Amino acid sequence: MAASGCIGSAWYVMSLGGAYDNDLLPAFAIMAVFTGMALSSLAAPGHLWEAILTPLVGAICCVACLCQLALLRYDIQAQLPTQRDVAAGQQLIATLSELPGDVLLPTHGYYTTLAGKRSYFHASTISDVLNEKRRQLGPDLYREIHTAIQEHRFGAIIVEETWPPDRFNVDVYYTLHGTIFDDPSVFWTVTGARTRPQFIYLPKEEAASSSISQTR
């Protein structure tokens, strides 16, 4: 039951859009637990012939596990940010803290928390809800987000290259003000989807006036 739950949940999540290797962690975790339990059972007392066979099998299994760990070894330094990335990250937090009001950063919401501002939804989670046909939350959620953007509840919206600005009509009610990073080589993710926050959108006053006149 434990294996079915962990492996089944990992398989289900991997079948969804936007999944990545880290979603396999439950499956690998349960296999690691069962491997330890199996190795432990080899040391259990048994018949006379098992007294000779069991240590041999146990030794082979332990050597196999060590070989597997050696084969899976990788350079941890490749997962660490460089000094230029650290400086770029500090620049990002400083830019966020200087922007007026709340800032919507749909793909990296925790950066706004570091800048002392509120954190909002994550784009991947919203996509899961909007694409889930079995739920009735999609239309209401989309309408709520669209209304917040239309009413300029955010002092700024920051998106990345892969997040289209026409989503939720961001480009209708906000205008591109500038970019965060001038250097094209810094602050990219080192694993998973290659992404970074980049484009700053500020409220478009003429869009708000047009929206009010249409409502009237």
C-alpha cells in the first residue's frame, strides 16, 4: 500500500503539465526505505545453510548499493549560484522593494516576500486549476485574477520571457516599463526549466480610463 501510494502519486503528478524530476521523490523515497528493510532482513537468523548464504548475499547487496551511489555522484558546485548570480539576486530584491505597492510575480512569488511585500499565486498552480476540467473553480478564479489586474491592484507585475504578457490581459492594462537584468547570462535556474524574472509592467492609465468609460 505504501509503495502503491508513493509510486502512484509520483506517476500521476508526472503526467501533468509542468512536472519535473523532483516529482519522482516519493517513489524513490519508498524504494530506498524498502531497500533498507530488505538488507536488514538478510541479517535475520535462519537455518544453517542461510548462515553461510545470508552474509554473502548481504555483502553483494551492500556493494551494489555503494556502486549505485558512486555512479549517481555529481558535482554539487554546479547547483550553487555564482557570485554574479548572488549580486544579480540582490539587485532583483532591491528593485522589487523600490517598486510601489504590491508586486505580482507569477513565477517566483517568494522573491516578493524577501523584498518585504506580499506573495501571491504561482503560475503553475493556477494553470493546474484552470486546466482541470473536473473542477468548477477555473472560470471564477480566472475572473478574479483578471479583475485584479484590470483594477490595477498591483503596483507592478513582473513576468519572464516564457510567460506571455497577454495572459490575463496583462499587456492590456499594464505597459512594459523595463527589464530587471541587463546581463543575459546571470540569475538563470541551474536545473529544471530555464527561467528568471525579467520584464517589469506598470499600470497603464489610459487602459484604466478606457475600461471605466466602457463600463459606464
